[in-house]
Amino acid sequence: MTPEEEKQIVEEIIKRRRLPYSIELVDVQGDRFTVRNNFGSTTVYIKKGEDFILE
């Protein structure tokens, strides 16, 4: 995955989930995205259609 694709995914998650903090993409497995926020917590989001839901 290119850095541009990673950036696009991160921006989409932040926009759709309305997150007030930054995140970085840690792992991608199909429609399952593992991200780490700027507090150090790891969260898994699953893309369902246009939305990202928590696992």
C-alpha cells in the first residue's frame, strides 16, 4: 500500500467517525483497519459500505 493510499484511508476514517484526534494506520486486512491514535490506544475499524464501525 502506498503512502498516498494510507493517507486517504486515515482521512476517510477521521472524517466519517468525526474523530477529534489524529490516527495512524498500523495494519490492514481486507476491510479491517487497525489504527493507533495519538494517545497510544489501538482501535480496529471495519468498513461496512461507506461507514467505519468499531470491531
